[in-house]
Amino acid sequence: MRQVLVVGAGRIGRMAGHFLSTTGDYRVRVIDPSAEALGWFARHRPEIERVRGDVADPKALDEALAGGWAVLSCAPFHCNVGIATRAKLAGVHYLDLTEDVAVTREVMALAKDATTAFIPQCGLAPGFIAIAGRHLTEGMSRIEELRMRVGALPRHPANMLGYNLTWSTAGLVNEYLHPCEAIEGGEFTTVAALEGLERLVIEGVEFEAFNTSGGLGSLAEALKGRAERVNYKTIRFPGHRTLVWFLLHELGFARNPEGLGEILEKSIPGTEHDQVVVFVSASGHVDGRLMERTYARRVLHQELDGLPWTAIQITTAAGICAVVDLLREGRVPSRGFVRMEDVSYRDFIANRFGRHYA
């Protein structure tokens, strides 16, 4: 069995550890500074080795990485460069879930002369969304437009934001603040977060979508010169974007994102009854004819292996665990920087974890 270290025992770390430990193909170790968070594994997955340690401490990471084959970072995005650095020194494969563009660039730099694989942005968006987008554009001689839309939402919104906290609050605020990569007029560019507001109707339900950073991953760079327009937007219930703009730019929390995160943590409840909505549309020329292809999927919270899981846990952990499987099977490169859009959609969907997107 391959030994895998999961960094972070939060919601996504739990799901990833659970997924991998039930296969019989991996020995799983998890590190987290919180005894309470590690206690979940003691109760539900006692066969997983638990290490209480500071994930920002190089010595603690080195000890946890010893004897490992791969490390999965389910820690906050600002921890990832340090984790990737220790992974490189330890000679283990590195995977993460970050949406942060600057962090991904630093991971890419670390990967240049690495003897193992460095695969950031392996979750939902960024992550699977790039795999699906690249798949829909296969065979198109010219891509007119690629639209990618993803939302992690409550099933039953009950506040003015139409939102419940389902994943990293720091990551949520981060994606509302930073420039968003896109292709416009065939040229690589950046657009402002929270702009590009549009209305969507999916399965009879009205949503809004707007620019957020990081969801596109490296796909815009990969499609530069082939596509006229490529963009990524986050899906929310109507009115969410206006309230977030007010908080960030009218009340000034853009200058104090940590403060906004603290307020959201105190005021906005979490939920176990969530949904993940994914919509991808590609239009382009195939054999001289303009064609459109679409992928749409709604994933709901559900019980797996006798335990309740949220939709964001399932989809995010399924993304990174499927890539771990494909790495073990030799279906993705085993050294250097690996982009998610280079992962085969067919291999991913056929995978035991990727099937959650099928």
C-alpha cells in the first residue's frame, strides 16, 4: 500500500481521508493542530494514523512526511507553499486544492526540477471544472466561447445572502477579492472579481453568476491562442453579489479580509444540506460547423458508508482522490508540474471517486 499524508483534518480532509482509507490501496496519516478535529478520525476511521502538529512547522511536516508516497494539502491556501517545499525535500508527490493564483505559481516554480509530481488545484473549481472544460472543447478547430459556472450552495437558503458556510471562509473571501484570469478577444487577460453579473436558470431555479478568482486554474493559459472567449464565474442565489460588494467595497472589508471572515464565521451558519451546481458550455467549430456542447450536474449531500457528507465535501475530495488514483495507476505524469486540464476526462469519470461527477 502507498502511504499518503493528508494535511488538515477539516471537512475536506475528513472526506479525503475517508475515501482513501476505505480502498485498501493506501495507508493514510493525517496531521492537524486541533485535537478536536483529529478526534473525528478516532471515532469514525480509527485505522487512520493521527498526528497532532502545526502544519506550518517544517519539523512537524518532515516527520509526518517520512516514508510517504504522496501528500494531499487540505489546509488553508496560505499554508501550501510551505507544504509543497517540504514535499519536494522529502521526495513525495504533492497535491492541493488551492484557488489562489499566486500560490499556484509558487508551486509551479517548485515543480520545475522536481523528481515527483506537483499537482495543485485538484478539487472542484479549480480542478474538475478544467477537466470538463478541456473535454468539451476536444476536436474544435476554433473555440468561440467556453463558459464555466460552479456554485456550492445551501439546499434551502434562509438568509439575505442566500448562503451558508460550506468550505474555507478564508478561501471564500479570497476569491471575491483578487483579479480573475480569462480570455477575451483571443487574448489572455484579467477581469475584476464580482463583475460580469449574469442571470442563470438551471432546472427551473434562478441563480446569478459573477467573476471570482482562481476557479479557472491554468486553463486560460492552456487555451490561449485557440479560444476567443473563456471565463469562470461563481453561482449564487440572486442578490448575493450586491451584498458582498457592499461589505467589501462600501464598508471597507476589502482592506480587512480577515475581519470579514471573522464576521461571516460568527454570523453565517454552516449547513449539512447543501448542493453543488456545475454548468459548463463550449461553443466552437467542428468540421466546419458551429457546435455547442454542455455539461451540467447537480450533486446533493448524501450518506456514504453510513456517514452523512455534504455535497462540497464529496465533490472536492472526489477530485483530489481521483487524481491520486490516476497518479498511482500511471495515468498522469509522475514528475514535474501537472495541469488539471491534462487529466483525461474519460479516465477521471471512470474512476471510483470521479464517478461522483458522472
